[in-house]
Amino acid sequence: MVLLKTMVAYELHPEKWVDQYADYLFNYAVARVSDAEIAKDLVQETFFAGLNSAKNYKGDAAERTWLIAILKRKVIDHYRKINSKKGKAEVRINYNASSDAEGDWLEEQVADPFSKDGASTIENEELGMAIQECISKLPKKQAMVFNMKTIQGMSTEDICNELGINPSNLWVMIHRARTTLMGCMNQTWF
Amino acid sequence: MKISREKAKELCTKSQYGEATWWELLQLNVYVLLFKECADFSAKNRKLTSLCDKANLNTLSESEKESMKKDLEKHL
């Protein structure tokens, strides 16, 4: 029984990664590299790296936190790569081999060199991640419609054509999504 | 003119995207004047819109996600 619980705690679900975490990771990456194409590539690389490192997943952190740690490393690698030709690369890693964290992900102990100054920027990024987290809890179709309408700014007609729904269905879905989001974000942000 | 509470809330959401017709806006405004609960909901709905704007959210398109899924499946 204990063994079974332990095995479940260590389990990864890569087949759900794109649906559950892609947008969350994408927002994190865009905020740091300021380029949607590069950010998309970094998210894809993060998923591949996650698959390759799956055997190292110890279940200490949530799946998403673990993927963010990998992405953080990918962002560092990205900057190191583009700066290396100019001899500008400088990445400081303070790995404490004597602590209890020995053998853990290095990324978890790396001071983020791309942290931004300014409380409002940080707050807006936290807000964005909080919204993405709440969106990831919505039913898939509601999340899809909300994203297309609110974030991508698509027209009602285009969304209806793409998803094969009528405008009335669309507004019901958006309304339900927004009501759930208000509840999800209520305590911290309202 | 009379609409249900749920319909009023839906119209409130639609108005957040600037897509409510003048008739729907009229129905909504009358409802909001009459029912405090709907006014509270409207305030929260406006706040959500402002938070989404402030957060400068980004998302991958469905086709990009599908392509990402296919690539990932090849490695599974």
C-alpha cells in the first residue's frame, strides 16, 4: 500500500503536458525571452528534456514545478548560446553539494539572472501565471474558447467556424469559464 | 424585457467583449439596477477583464499545441 502510494507520487503524465502546462510554460518563457517563436521552441525542448529525464523525477516537486525548473535551465542555455559568440556568457550556479539537496536539480538552486526589476512587472507576471493556472483547471473546451476570445482576440465568427459551435454556445462557454476564473482567483486577486 | 439571472450574467460577460447589442445592454442595465447580486457580478467581471489586460497573457494556438503533441508522442 505504502509502495503503491510512493509509485503514484513519482508518476509523470507526459501525454497531458501540452494541454495542462504548455500555456503556463509559454507565458513564463515569453516573459524572459520576449520572442514568441523562441519561447515556443523552448517549451518544446523542455517537454523533450522532461521525457529524457523522466527517470530522475523524484516526486519532490509537482510536475509543473519540475517542468518550470527544466525550462529555467533552457532559458539560461538560450542566453548563454546567443552570448557565447561575443564572449559575454556568464552564468552563476551556486550548487551546494553538502546540503540535503545534494543530487537535486541544479536549476532549483540557480539564482534567476533574468529576474526583472520593478515590483509591478513581477506582480504582473505572477498575475499572469495565476490566471494561467486557473485556466488550466477549466474544462478543455471552455479553456480553448476563453483563450481564443480573450487572449488571442479572435472574432466570435472565426471561433464558431473553427470549433463548429454557434454564438450562443460560445457565450455560454465563455460565461462559465469567466465565472469559474473569478472563483479561482477570488481570494488573492479580487 | 424580463430576463433570467443567468441570462443577465451571460449578457454581462458578452458586454465585456463589446459584443452586446444595444437591446442586450438595455436589458442588462435594467437588471443591474434592480438586483445587487448582478451588480456585484458585473464589478467582478470588469475586474477580471482588467486583470487579464494587465497580465499581458500569451497562449499557443490550438494548431501549435496539436503539432507539439504530435512531436511529443513520437518521443513517448
